[in-house]
Amino acid sequence: MIMFFLVGLLVHVIFFISIFDIYFTSPLVHGMAPQVSPLPPPASRLLLVVADGLRADSLYKPDANGSTRAPYLRSVMEETGSWGVSHTRVPTESRPGHVALIAGFYEDVSAVAKGWKENPVEFDSVFNESRHTWCWGSPDILPMFAKGASGDHVYTYTYPAEREDFASTDASRLDTWVFDEVKSFLQSARVNSSLMSSLQKDQNVFFLHLLGIDTNGHAHRPMSQEYLENIRLVDSGVKELVSMVEDLFGNDGRTAYVFTSDHGMTNWGSHGAGHPSETLTPLLVWGAGVHTAQRVTEPQKYSDGYLQEWQLEGLRRVDVNQADIAPLMSSLIGVPIPLNSVGVLPLQYLNNSDQFKAESMYSNAIQILEQFKVKMAQKKETTLSFLFTPYQLLTESRQAEFINKARVLIQLEEYEEAISLCRSLIGHALEGLSYYHTYDRFFLGCSVVLGFTGWTSYVVLVILKTHASLRRPPTPTDQCLVKPCVCVSTLLIGMFLIIQRSPVTYYIYCLLPVPVWYSVLKESVSWVLSMLLTVCAYVPTSTHSSLQLKQGLPLLNQMISWTTLGSSLFVPLLSSTRLFHRLLSIFLSLTATYLLLSTGVSLHCSCQVFFIITAFFGTGNIASINSFDPASVYCFLTVFNPFIMGGLMMWKVIIPFIIVMCTFETIQVSTQLSSRSLFLIVLVISDLMALHFFFLVQDYGSWLDIGTR
């Protein structure tokens, strides 16, 4: 019993681990070439401010008295910049939010649990592509971007972790520390020629991570005075900081500003899920290369009601996905888009020439396509050539077609068409990335499910044996047939995985079902066939429904059908040699195939299926080929092939006769009747049927009429 529980525990642990291995894997690939627009960028430097935990409505919605709690940022929206809502993805946590903002991709969920400061997989970011990046803020966020950067050009300044105290009376002091440090840094540049020289170069980034709002939200809730007052503090801090930056660089108009948040927060002070209060964050962009506020008179396309609630109906709203902010920042300062970014450049924010927009979008498309190519090559390398199914919407020829046509359109100054084509290419490339990222998911899922259902079946058999007195010792035939099948299956699966250079975990998931189902087969082959019969009763219904919807024959149904047909010829041999068990195995095995050859038959209940089979309905009339219905083989193939279809339909006709012959043989063995006597009984029945047929024959009409009379 102890061994039983240990094996069960192992199966469940493997099942649990497989969830992370199948669904939560890093989307990152490496080896792509960086892509950047060949045209000069509009900005020399970028100031990124992330107010951690700031909800969109907390910033945009006016107070009860109609005034705003962020007057400076409101003036940016109404006069100098563009605004919108940044839509985050779950989990709405600080780490994946900042990764999406700065690196442009959505990190797999499991990375959240692997540490905030350490990177499970190194990744590229806007900071890494910049010439210099100076960061101020939390020790939980900043180090992961410095650690992943190549060289020594990302500088971080953090306060001690002890300052992040939820019991603090006022967490806004965290933001005050950041603003004070940045002011001191900018002031020191005036007397430090080396620092000033670095600051005056292009492609520089300044990053402020403000944790006070998030901490106050957790401690006091987003509707509290502490949370709302912290927003006012941030607003005044940003205003003063912008003034200092502009003054330091002589108001050269070469600074771009981005203000946003990593995630929102629920009314009860939590985040991580997908409620709109957690996924809707503010986005304000202004400065060099950015559109100023644009007034609109017609209704905007957004139907969520927020424009009226925030009293912003007259200002153009531009929503983005959170990952889109990374290519936007890259385009503004002219650095390559992060290599693993899946963001799509939001052109509505850019105030630049059509050529610049087209070139930037082209670079964005090539950057995402590079990931697709690497992902496809990796999957192709680890998959047998005859099993590899490429993503059809973006074959190599279509890739070249997209790229060449987009480049020609840009050269012909057909910028709108070029942008549209690049968007289409990006859409296909993103779908292809998802396709290859989940390429093995179905295969692994089937392996895991097969192993787990095998374990469940074994447990059920143990229960039946224990409480229903169904014990039977395995026969020599069982051992002689089942064990070789297990050895051959293990060998074939192992060779398949070795050839494909599969990871170690794949061996566990794929080989686990072998010993589990071996244990089940040792106990009862007939029971296993009953399960197969249930599956095969569903497949025709599923196939019939798919064909009615004109969606074609599902691949899974086709695989189950051919596998069942092949296995039905030898699986009965694995059953007990006892008469009833062997007959039951033959009946269930052949019935499973018969059901698959009944796509056009309406299967309302198991009783009806039984009577259909026993009465030989639906087998086709041997007297007339016209009565054969090709719909019977649609579970196996739908492309016309007369030899295969004819063979399958003949096998359907023969199945009932095989069952009858086996039944008569059973009767003969169990009753000890002589073969001669049994033959005479069958002959008498046949003669009576022939006599009945004799009086129904007619010499006119079609072959179908003649044969069915």
C-alpha cells in the first residue's frame, strides 16, 4: 500500500510540474539582429516616469468638486501632449509590468515566482539599447534591468529595502527620495564636466520608479487620502523635474517624456488579477517628436464610458497595449527596438513625417519577423521533417513578398500602404510566434493526459478488484503479449525523443503512460476497450458536426480513427484466453471501429447503437453497391480515394459477420455442439432468409430498387 501511495504521489507531482513546463515557458529567443529606423530621431533623450500602482481613473477622474488632483499632468493632456490608456496583462504585478514597458514583451507567469531581482532568462530592453540610462527608485525593480544590460551603461540608485514599510505613516517619502536624488544629480552635472558631457550625448534615458502610490494603496486603499495626496505629490514632482531638465539642456526641444504606470489596484488595495481597476493604467507622452493635444468634436470609438466620466470627450484618446510603449520610446530616441519586443509602434503618438513613420513601422515589422524566423528555425531543428507543420500564413516566400513589397512602397513614397502592409506582417508574425511557442503543447498535453487517465483507470480497477471480487491472475498469454508491446513502445518513444533532441522533461511526460497503462492492461483489456468504445462513440458525432460546419475533418479525430482501426486487429489478443473475456474483447474492439464507420448514423443512445449493430442496419446492402454511403468513412478521410474508401466500407460490412461467427464459435465451444450441427443450424436460417428474398425480387427499376426489395 505504501508503494501504491508513493507511485500515486509521483504521478501527481509530474502532472503538476507539467503545467508549468507546458503552459509557463519563457517566450524569449536569441540570435536576432537589432533593427532601427535609418532616419534621425526627433529626441536626444527620454525621461520615463512610472508611478507604481497608479490606476487610470485615479489620475484622470476629477475630484468630487470637479477639480483635478494632478493639475500639471492634466495641462499636458489638454495642451502639450497626447494621452490614452495603457492596457496591461495579467498577472498585474510590478515585475511583468515593468518588463512589458521597458523590454516590450510579456514575461511568462512563472518568472514572477522566481525572484524580483534575478532574471530567470536574460532579456534585452530599451535601457540596454540606450547609450546611457540613469535609474532611481526601488531596489526590487531597478537591478533586473541593470543585470541584463550588456556593458556598464545602466546606472541604478536605490534606497534601502527597509524603507518599503507598509506600516509607514506616509509612503510618499519614497517618491520624495527619488525626486530629491534626481534633482541633486542634475545639479551636480552643472559642475561635473564629465557627467555633463555624457548627458549631452544622444540616446540617453532617465528612469524614475515611484513606489509610494503603490505602497500607500496597499496600506490605506486607493480611495484613501494618503493615496490621493501621493498623486498630488507626484504631479508637482514631475512638474519641477521637467522644468529642471529643460533648463539644464537649454530648452533645446530634444527631450521626450513618458508618464505611465505598471499596473493599477482594486478598491481593497490588491493587484495581480484582471479587473479593469488593475489592468487600466494612464499613459501621457509629450515633448520632442510627440503630438500635442488634439481636439475632437465627433464621438470617439471607445464605448467604455470613461471619456464622459473623466470629462475628456473633447481630447483625442489613444489606447495602447503595455508592450507597445517600448517601441514608442525606442523610436523617439532612435535606438533599436528591444530584440524580444512584441509591441506594435503606436504611430498616433508620433509627430513626425510620414516617411519616418513608415520607416519606423518597417523596422518594427522586421524586428518581430526576426523573432519569428528564429523561433521557426528552433522548432524545425527539433522536429522530424515529415512531422513538422509550418505556419502557413507566413511561409518563407510570403515573408520575402511582404518585406520586398513594403520596401518598394517606401521607396515609391506610398507610406500609408507601406504602413498598412507592415501592420499586416506584424500581425502574422505575432500569430506565428504564438503558434511555434505552443507548438508542442498539444503533443505534451496528450502525453500527460494519457498518463494521468491511465493512473485514474488503474485506481478504478483497484477499487473494483477490492470491492467487487474481480480478481483474476494474469494468464501466460497476457504476459507474453503485453510485455513485448510495452518494451517496443518504450523503445520507439525513446528513439523518437532522442532523434528530436527533446528536453529531459519530455521523456518523463511521454514515457509515464507506458508503465501506467501496462498495469491497466494486466488487469483488464476489456475494461480498456470499453473506454475506447466511449471515445469512438463521440468521434463520429464530432466529425459529423465539423463537416456540417464546413470545417473539414479534425486531425485528432482522423488520428483516433486510424489508430483504432489498426489496434482492433491485435488488441483482442491481449485479453484473457477465457472464452467470455476473449469474445467481449473482440466485440468491443470491432464495435469501436464500426462506430467510427458510422459518421452518417445518428447516435442518440447506447441502446440504439447496440440494436443498429445487432440488426446489421447501416452496413450497406451487399446486393447493391448503390446502397453504400461514402459518408461512413468520413472519420478516416474525406478526400476521394476509391480503393481506401471501398476497403473501409467492405470492412464495415464484414464486421457484423465476424462478430456473429465468433459468437457461434462461442456457442459451439460452450454447448459442445458439433461443428456439423452448428453449420446445419446456420444453413437452415440462411435458407429461410433466401426464400424470403426470392419472393421480393423484381426485374425493373434501378440497381438500388432491385437490391433493396
